[in-house]
Amino acid sequence: MAEPTLADLGWTPRLAEAFAPFRAPRVAPGRVSLEHTHIYRVLTESGETLARVSGRLRHDAAHRADFPAVGDWVVLEMPETGGDPSATARAKGSASDGETGRIRAVLPRSSRFSRRAAGNPTEEQVVAANIDVVFLVSGLDHDFNPRRIERYLVTAWDSGAAPVIVLNKADLVSDPAAFVAEVAALANGVPVLAVSARQPETVAALRAHVGPGRSGALLGSSGVGKSSLANALIGEEILPTREVRESDSRGRHTTTGRQLLLLPGGGILIDTPGMRELQLWDTGEPVAGAFSDIDALGDGCRFRDCAHGSEPGCAVVAAVAAGTLGASRLESFRKLQGEQAFQATQQDERARLEQKRQGRIGAKALRKVLKGKGGGRR
């Protein structure tokens, strides 16, 4: 099969303009397809190669999110031998510097799906970058949870990609349409698809959202069937899958790393590991975007800054009392807003501490310079 062109990988005039200042011999644009510890697999027009970040990029990266993520377009200094078609087979091995390229820069992202890094309330983890559509996958089994779907929607609205809700395992329920209607009521116009990875004809509805040059990402908890859906879209069993526990429909992490896959007939798909916990990251207004029904009701509140709690004249609380808004819906809104406020506080504190640290470094450097000048006059 012929190597994919840049257009096949999602290259755009915007990216071409951003890459222009880096043009030089043995420097090419590439797209990160897989990330291992300190090494990346990058797709280019001349083939697939392994690469590491350059020393300058590592030095300039202020945060974890500044490093390449799967789906990123990067400025790649090619290795002496050019592209390496056998990179896939050696991706987990220890490649020497002579076999790898150097990632000199990450081109500006058009979108990114981020979450709070596990165990660190002030660090962003980019799950997937430069995606056009994000498939939010839930399973129609014992693990079905509308509140979790709301949480994913909040983060999806913040990503810059168009969300599509996918209810997988539709073959396990007698009336998938009822679940579609329930989710559509909280999705505010976002497409809701009921599919089954075991019935490939139903997966065609996903394919319509990812055409040539377009990128999609599968996101969801462990055991919802993301890898099975990816295999159905590809048309063969490329990714490993596992059965979930019958007691609670929970699965183990089958996909252990994010991976970019090329779809037959054009299009790109990023499969991601199951996330047992999705912590919000600096979502800002998208909480309101995912709860536009509550936002619209809030226009009727007596106070403009109404928190929809115990304030008098709250139209949202009145809607719950009248039965036109579900109490669980309002509870989820309050919980996510609380997380958002906490996250903002944590990031402000981190920024304050970083500014203080930089001030100490600057003062130390100044003292060193002054001390050197004083020594020269003696």
C-alpha cells in the first residue's frame, strides 16, 4: 500500500503556514501516531520513523502539555537514514540516536482533548490533539451512566472538536431507542448513535463523521468497547480486545497507549485507553455549553449571578420543582461547576508559586552578576 500523503494525514493550509519558517534540508512535517516513554512514532510522507524531542524543545517546555501528544503535527528533523519502515516492530525497543529523528517543535493545535493528569491537580494531560470529531463512547450494559456522559460532554465542548455520543452494545438491550431518547434529552443537539461493534453495519453511522483528511478520537471508560469499534471501522482485528466482567460490566485497560490509525478509504482514528476517572481541566464556559438548558432557564432568575441554589426567584430550582428539569441534572451541573471552580483555584495557586520561583531564580542570577562585577574592581 502506498504511503499516505500529508493530505491523507489531515494536513491543512493553516499547518503549512505554521511550518513554513522551519523549512530546511532533512526537516519535514510529521504526525505523531504513537507515544512511548521518551520516544514517539511519527508518520510522514516518506514513511514512518521513530523520534525523540530535541534538547531545545525539552528545555523550552514549561508544562507537560507542551510535549507532543498523539495527533500532534510536529517539525521533524529526519534521521540520517531517512524514514524507518520497521519502526513499528522496534517501537518498544531501545533505538539509538542514529536511528531516530528529532522533534524540534509542535505546530499549533486546532483542537485538543485534555484532562487533569492523574494525581496532579495542576497539570494538564493532552489525550488527543488535532481532532475534528470526538466519539464519546458508553456501553449499554450495567456500566451505563448518563452523569458520566455529561462529564465527557463538558470536556468535549472545551476540546474544539465536534462531539458525537456513541451508545455501544446496543445488541444487549431490547429498546436502544429509549436510551437514545434519554441521552438526547441531556445532549442539547449533539448526535446520539446506538451501535454494536458485533453488528458492523450499525458502525457505518460513525464512518460518516470521519472522511478523508478528517480525524476522530474514541474516548470513554474501560470496557465500553472502543477497541472493538475501532476494529469494526478498520475492517480487521488490529487492536486487542477483552471481555468485561459480567458483574459490573467493567473492563481492564486493553489499549494501554493512545494510537493513531489510518482508516480504509481515508480518515484517521485515534484510539485511547479507558479512563476510569475523567477530571476536568480548565473548562471555563463549556460547563454552561454542555448544560445549555440550565443556562437558558437561568435567564429567568431574579439575580444575574444566581448559583441555582437557595437564592430566591431561581427559575432553575422552580423548573425542578415543576418537574420540567430533572433534579439529577441540576445536581450534576452544580457538581461540575464546583470542580471547575476548584480547578481554577488550583491553577491560580500554581501560577503564583511559579511566579515566586522565577522571581527567586532572577534575584539569584542578579546577585551572581553583581558579585562578579564587584570582584572585577578589587
